[in-house]
Amino acid sequence: MSKTILIAGTSSGLGEAAVFEYAHRGWNVVAAMRNVAAANPRFAELENTVVTNIDVTDRPSIDAALALTGEKFGQLDALLNVAGYGQVGAIEEVTPAQLRAEYETNVVGVLNVVQAVLPQFRARRGGHVLVVGSMSAHLSFPTMTVYASSKAAVRSLVEGLQMECEPLGVKITLVEPAGYMTKFFDNVKTAERIHAYDDTYAKMQTIFDDAHFGNIPKSMGAVADITGIDQPPQHFAINTDGLTWVRDTQAARLAEYAKWEHITKETD
């Protein structure tokens, strides 16, 4: 019997690729997105796939998608939340309203979809929740700090969720990508520029110019590989650039803690 996955955020990028990957592996797929008119027309060629609306900031739309999932395919086996967007701007440039909107989708949206599926997973002591975070949760980049901070919040939320759900038999995986050639920057929100930060923007452009972008189909194939297995990873990196960034950042951070540890000890 085919397993069923609900994927939130499938209009482009990683979520769109995930639909094809799971469908080609024989999964029943509910491809959910905020604007169904943006769905890839090729989704219609996938017999085991249904397209529906989800706005992760709107709980009734999530509940409706889950009801449709049950009607079409029965039991839901996995949730993959990819929905989110980026906010570009230096801290001084980003308005509180822009920050709140970013968190409403990237953080509260995760909470909404997780809370919607957990009761059925918890009741049968099964199911797999996969949340796409970002390697930027471990290190901020200039002019992308608000986005990175939202992903840091997601990381903390999911790590707590893992501890809460482990005794309930529900598997939780945080998928952490680095850079990909997607429509991410076509969909970002931008703050009003303060030209004093022009050099900072130029530095950020250099970082992207030097980045090695990940392979989207291979990456989502790897995510599909670990979905629903008996012991999936709690943290799963895709694109090795991100691993390099995080290792270097953590090594530098630990070295700094060690440098000042003699004073830290005086605070005990």
C-alpha cells in the first residue's frame, strides 16, 4: 500500500522538486501551496498527486488540506514543510512589520502545520514530520540576518519538538539546506536601502558568487530516502557548502569561548 505525504510549499524550488521525487517513488502526494495557479502543469501528469491550497499562516486552510488528504488517500504518513520566504535588508533597514511577517510565515507557519498533524500522528504513535530549515540558522549573513534569525527560531522549535515527540513514536527531522539556484531571490521581500550599507551588500554578493549551489533533484531524492525510515536523522544537511560554513563557524565560536573561559569561570 502506498504511503502518503503532504508537502507544504510546492510552487517552486525544493518543494516543487519534492513533489516529483516522492510521486515517482510511488508515494501519494498532496502538493500544497498558497496559490494553486502557480502549480507546475506537470503535476497533473502525476496520477498519485493532488494539488491543493495551503497558507501556513491560516490554520483553516491547513485543516482543509488534511481533510482532503484523508478523503483522497486515507492515512497521512509524512509531512514535509518547505513553505517560507526570505527577507533581505540590513537590521537598520528592516521594519518591525517586515520582521513580523517573516516570522509569521517561517516560524508561526511551522507551528501551525506541525500542530495540525501531530494529533493523528500521536494517536497512532507513528508518522514523520520533516521541516526545512536552513544552515543560516547556525550563522547569520549580512543583509540576510532577519531571515537567518527566523531559521534559528525554527531550529530551536524543531529540536524541542524532537525531544517532546520521541516518547510518542513520532519522528521529527530538521532538513538544513544551504544555497540553491531556485526562485528564492525572486520571492524575497526587500527593505528600503540605506546607502551606507552598500559595501555590506557588495560583501554579501561576493559570498553568493563564491558559493557552490546544491543539486535540487539529488537533494530532494536524499530527503525522500530518509522519509519514513525506522530511525531517520534528527538533523539532515543537504549541500555540503553548508556543512563547511557551519563547521568553520562553530570552530571559531568554540575557540572564542575558550579564549575567555578564564573570566567565564569567575562568574560561577
